[in-house]
Amino acid sequence: MKFKLIALTTLTVVSLFSLNAAPIKAQINQFPALAGIELTEQQKSQITQLRQQTRTQVENILTAQQREDLKTSLGQKQDLESAVKSLNLTFQQRVQIRQIFQGVRQELNSILTPKQQQQLRRNIRATRQNR
């Protein structure tokens, strides 16, 4: 169960980080796990803010070289999970980033309604099956 939660959290955050700096509507549309979920403007704004805060938190854990490598990987449209795995993180960095991802999952659940959360879980399962 713990592994599934971590995988679900990671996928959620990966999706959050795959967004670019385009307008809010485009950002939400580029978040594949939110496909088919009708979001209010307030939810869109909260998710955008969450994405920005999370990226900042992760970057604060990384060394200058790791931040550059992450930026390059994300600029090449690589998903966050793959980009972070290629960074050669220390054990402590992995622990800290995992904690951030878990917090993001909780925050995302507080933004979404129970019905939206169900759809999100279905979308994430479908994404995992397609890998």
C-alpha cells in the first residue's frame, strides 16, 4: 500500500512538473492526470501555485549543477520522474523530495472535490497501465 501511495504521489507530482510557464488554462490542459476533470478557476489557480511552490522546494534541495541538469531535462520535455532519477541524488535528497511529493498529493486532494479525486485516481491508474 505504501509503495502504491508513493507511486501515485510521484506520478501526480511528475504531472505537475511537466507543465510549462504558459497561461493557466494551457497548464491545466498539459497536466494529463487532470484530463476530463472540470476545474474551477480557483482550482486552476491553486494547482498552478502548487506546481510553482513544489518546483521551488525541489530546486532548493538540489545542488547548482543538479538544478541546471533538471532544467535541461525538463526543457527537453522529459517528465520529472525521469529527470530527477538522472540527477544522481544523495539518499538525503531522495528522502526530502519524497516528502515534498507526499505533501503535494495531500495538497492536491485538498484542492479537488471527492468526485474529482476519484477521476484523478482513475486517470493515474490508466497512465500507469499505458507505461
